[in-house]
Amino acid sequence: MADVVSALTGGDVPVEQRRARVAEMMCLHESLVDAAMAYYADHTSEIDNEIAAQEEAAERHQALWERQQTLLAQ
């Protein structure tokens, strides 16, 4: 859910093309993209918190990978 919302609400794809683009990229029917946005409209803070948590986890994993690469290079 959060991945669909993140893809829809950001990026460089023009707004009018995002729905079809996200459906294509994620192999979803456009009705599922619409359902995700409807859910997001009703649960915005919950989904925003989930997106923030995913971004923080990605940053932690990136930092860990970078530390590992530094150790391997020694």
C-alpha cells in the first residue's frame, strides 16, 4: 500500500500519467491503484508513518552496507 502511494505522490511523471504508470510498474490493475489512493485518503497519517518508517529502514540498511564496504576495503 505504502509503495503504491509513494509512487503516486512523487516523482517526475506528470500527474495525469501517474496512475497508469504506477499500475504498469507494479503489475497492478488500475482499479487497485485507485483503491490504494482511496485508502490513503481515509488513512493518510497511518500511511505517511509507514512510508517514513520504510524510508528510515532503507537509510539504516544503506548505512550498514556502506560500513561493510569500508571494512571489506581494509
